[in-house]
Amino acid sequence: MSEKIKTLYSPLSETKYELGPDKDGLVLALESSCDETACAVVKNGREVLSNIVASQIKTHQEFGGVVPEVAAREHLEAVNEVIAKALEEAKIKPAELTAVASTVGPGLVGSLLVGMNAAKALSIAFDKPFVGINHLHAHVCANYIDTGLEPPFIALLVSGGHTQIIKVTDYSDSEILGETIDDAAGEAFDKVARLLGLPYPGGPNLDKLADNGNPEAFHFTKAKVGEFDFSFSGLKTAVLMQIKKLNATGKKLPAEDIAASFRENITSVLAQKTKNAAEKFGIKTVVLAGGVAANSEIRRKIKDFENDGYRVYIPQMKYCTDNAAMIGACAYFHSDVYTSEGQEVFSRAE
Ligand code: KG4
Ligand code: ZN
């Protein structure tokens, strides 16, 4: 059982602060793990006073994906402005803060360094404690925003790099029940989008295309893996084979139908295994998290659990894909955080 309340000390005067459920806490949070530079101010883990996101989509579109070195440089250019905007919009003074938080991993190291060092610099400038956050914990914590959600719950975490079913027993106590053994859900969406010739970012574009297609047009097989594990690389290959077969006919590719059938396949596997986990452990609350939680079909399928008596939490779209509000929520609720200086921070968060 981990401690719910974190005791933190400011770097210069070593003033004591406390952060955690039922405490008053105001967090300035940064996120820069991939291609979004974001800063937010979050009160008591649930109330977002500001949420600024500078997206690098236009830059990476040229390359068809995120180029790490380019991403790091763009973070550097954007970071000061997003911090200034977040502070201004929240209408708070640095003196009112309880802590400054930032993602410390997992993510692109060059990108992480920018947000983390900016947060550490602010921590010193404002004389407020620094809190390092695990990006995956933060995605799940997005569900605390604007809600009264409390553990226990089952979380389906679906992002560009991870796919996990998690049993969350308390704010900082959880167990990964299963995860992907190859591609992450977001990665599968992005790869299939590329096969269909859709521009980066693939996931949202495929989602839109699928809305106009027939989900029953093609039946791709579902991988047989562990009870709560996933495998999507075979599905991606099956789509590729189907595309090749159709192209050989010389007819126009029914891209909408392929997109809809793929989306149906992957979201039904995700939803079914999440339901199985909730049933097995008798947990009646289910939450959705991560960039793929922005997918319209997985939102529908998880929301549908309500018809079977489940309480369902799905973050607003802006809190699904990468943002700093979720970092602020996590800094408040989670006690498995990194609080001092040093580079070992990366290995800890992986
Ligand atoms: O959580 P996130 O913003 O970044 C990571 O932590 O990875 O997730 C990004 C992933 C990308 O793979 C993106 O294509 C996917 O989320 N994604 C979607 C949708 N919106 C974002 N996938 C399917 N449908 C969407 N609407
Ligand atoms: Zn993410």
C-alpha cells in the first residue's frame, strides 16, 4: 500500500509542501514526451485552470511521422511561450503553486529533456518542489479531471506506444493485467493508415475515413494471445495482404471499408478484453485513456458498458491525446513520482 500524501520540499528554502487526495494543491505541469509541447495549471487534481498545447503536427507531416531530433528542437522553441500562456490564462501567481511537475518518461529522450529541464528551472526560480511524472500513469489520471472518479477501476490504456489493461486498486497502486506483445494500438492505427495512403497523424485520419465504410466488409482474424494480452502485428499484415489482393484486381481500393473493418476488429478486441477483466475482478468502474481513447468507435464501445451496469469514464478529447493537464492531475493523485535531481530519472520511468 503506498502513501497517498506526498511530502515535498522546495529546492532553495526547503519549505515543506504536501500533495495528494483531499489536500489543497496547485500544480504547474509540463509535457513534452513526443510531439506536443504542453503546459497546464491544475487545482486539486481535478480542476484545470489552463491547458495550453502547441502541436508539431504540421512539421512532422512533411516526414510522415515524428522525427525525434526535429521534435526536440521544436519543444525548445515552444516551451517558454506555452508556460507563459498557461500561467497567464490560469490567473495565478507562482507563489501560489504547490509544485512544478513534468513528464520524465517514457518518451523521446531529447524531447523529455526539454520539458523536464524547463520544469526544474521553474522549480528553482519559484522555489517550489519538482515532481517527475510517468506519462502512462498520467494518461490514466486524465480521468480524474472534472469527475469524482475514485479507485478501484479497470483502465484500458491505449496510446501510440502502449496498450495495457490495468487494475487500479488505489491512487498509486495498480497491476498491469495484460499488454500488447508487439504493436501498440495507436501504432497499428498509424501503420494501417499509412498502408491506405493517409497522411500523418494516421490514427485520427483513419478514424474519419472509417466513418464512411462498412465494418462488416472484411473479416480480419483476431490474434490468440494471453487472456488480457494483445497482438496487432498480424492484423496489420492481414490488412496489407488484403490491400495487395484488391490492388491486383485493378479496381479502385475500397479504403473506407478496409478502414471501417480494421477499426471494428481492433476496437472489439480492446473492448471485449477490458470487459472480461472487469468481470473477472468484479470491478464495476471502467476508464479509457491514451491517444487512441480519442477514437470514436472505442469510445462508443466502452460507453456501451453502461448498458451492462458499469460506471464508465472517458476523458474529453483534449485530455486523451498528449496534454499537460493529465500531468498535473497525476502529480496530485499519484505518489509514485520522482522528486529530486539526477539523470536516473529516465531509467526509473521506463
Ligand atoms: O497518447 P498519445 O497522444 O501519444 C502517446 O503517448 O503515444 O497517442 C498517440 C496515438 C497515435 O498513434 C495516434 O494515431 C492515436 O493515438 N490516435 C488515434 C486517434 N487519435 C489519436 N487513433 C485512432 N483514432 C483516433 N481518433
Ligand atoms: Zn501519450
